[in-house]
Amino acid sequence: MNSLILNPGREKSLQHRHPWVFSGAVERVKGEPAGETVAVRDCHGAFLALAAYSPASQIRARVWTYRESETVDEAFFRARLARAIGLRQDLAGETDGVRLVHGESDGLPGLVVDRYGDVLVMQVLSAGVEHWRDTLAGLLIELTGCANLYERSDAEVREMEGLALRKGILRGVLPAQLAIHEHGLKFGVDVEKGQKTGFYLDQRDNRRRIGELARDKDVLNCFCYSGGFSLYALRGGARSVLSLDSSAEALAMAKDNVRLNELPEDRAVWLEADVFKHLRLLRDQGRSFDLIVLDPPKFAPTAQHAAGAARAYKDINLWALKLLRPGGLLATFSCSGGVSAELFQKILAGAALDAGATAQVVGHFSAGLDHPAVLNFPEGEYLKGLLLRRTE
């Protein structure tokens, strides 16, 4: 087997079971193993892990297993996939939209698989998974019983791996219309052109919580996409819901979702707008709200982007707090892996100070049970959120 030899003292992260080996830790590589499995060894030759090698990425290797006795083959992946799928069985009664595989957290770094009814959507995000792509596709069909598999390997992270962007049908066909059920609501899903793999499955439980808080409130939902938080607010008895997004296609899908669920259309206003600019406009108009949701796109994919992201998060939260009535609630999120929970709270504290507002933390948000984060891989806990109450 090809080997990857680490520089002296660079083995500690692997000994603590962090699954990434960065390029700066690598002393040399034996062979030319692009995408293949390598034995990672310390500077003395002692075994550390079996990992997928990625010659173009700053993350030079991603660990498959820490057991030297294991063989990374089809049987290995069948077992890993079967375990991941089995761990999601408890969600079967709540939804038919589920994340089946969540990368490193399921011992399959670089692989994401979402299930929408009878359609699987697979993201191949690393050179190692690219090497096993066809094998993994076949195993997913076998283990789930789904005949339809669509690939959404069009995330920018592939370019960091030296891989071309790609999407299309791998197995079966796509239905003309695709919808999932979630806590009694129905949502249309566009796996071909929608954001992420078509829907934000990680916000499932947080959407329900917003619905429980929305009764008799004027709600503002920013970056609403296909209307997830808005629909829950309408079902929860909100007095009004104003939803903002820059995508006309997303807003059209959101309106369809309202009709699909027979929710009161007269309480919902959908507006194509730049959220950053429109929050200021709403303030100029003297508008105010009882409940505001800020669920922006990823501002900082890595820690190197944290400074710019901090400015963006501060800006939208500052204006949201200005629009919030005393006693009102702000549900604010960050899905940026480069922004820690601690940094996010500091940003919000600065936004409140500049807005002249005093706010309490009354709750925390995180991703659903099908988006786990292993203890030794904090990067996997990317979604964080706070529920704030403005007190004055």
C-alpha cells in the first residue's frame, strides 16, 4: 500500500481521532495515490490510520479508519453505509426527507447523501469519495431500495479538491414533481437547481420551534428560500408573515408550498429583495416585528473568511434588532463552518450594542438528529443559532 509519512510531531491530531491531515503535516508520500487509500504513518513509520489521499487539497488526506487490520473495499463501505442509514430509522415517522450520510460524522468523509421520498441525492466532495463513486452509488441503491439517484457534486469545495463540478442522474429517473412531508407539512423539492441538495433538512426541528412561537405575531423571515420557516409560522397562527429572498425561483416555490398546504395566503407577503438593503428600507418605513428569522447562506466556508463574515452577520443582525419590538424574538443562524459558536455570539453582542438594544439569550438552535457531529471533529457542528429576546 502507498504511504503518507508525517513530519515529526504532527501525529497528535490523528491520535486524538481528528480525521483530517493537512498538507503542512506531510513530510512525503510514497507512490502516486490520487484518490486511493494510503497508510498514514508518523515520522518513525508507526501506523496511524488508513485515509483517502487528495493531492490537490489543503486537506491532503481524510481518514477512513484508524484500524490497520481493516480493508477499505466494497464490504467496508457497505457496512459504513448500512450503519449510517440504520441510525436514521427513528426519523421515519416524522419526515421522508432525511440526511442519510453526513460525511466525517458517519465515517465517510466527503460523502453527503440526502433522501427525498424515493429519490436519493448524493454529493461527492472529496477525491477519496470520487475514487469510490460508482461503488457507493450501487450500494446506496441496494441498501435503501430507492431506484432513483441524482448527483449534486456542484459545490465549490470540489474545486479545492482539483475536481470538476458535476451533476446529473446516476440511476433511475427524476419525477416530474417531488415533494416531501415534514411534521405534517408538505414541501416541494428541486434537487436539480435548488440550494444544497434541494432543501435545508438541517433546519427541520428549528422550523417547528418557530411555528410554536409564531401565534398572533407579525413575522419577518429573511433569506426565506422555499418558505420553510414561513410555512411553519403561518400554520402556527402568525398574524402576518413577510418573507424576503433574492431568488424569484425560490419565492415561486414558496408560494406553491403555501397553496400545497392550504395555508392562509392573505397573511403571507413574498418579496424579491436584497436582504441587506431591504432591512434598512423597512426601518425607514417605520416597520417593526414580533418575530424575525435570519437564516442567511454560508458567509465563511473556512476560518480564513471569518472577518468578512463577521461584518455581514453583524450588519443583518444589527438591523433586525432595530426592527424588533420590545419583547420580540430574533431567531438568528450561522451555517458557516469558519465561524464558531463563541465568535457568533460575540458578533451578536456587538450588533445589539450598536443597535442600542438589550437582548437575552433564551434558546439555542442546532442541526437535526440526522446531522450529527462527532466529538473529535468540531468542524462538523457547522449550524448554530440563538433565540434572542429584545428586552429594551
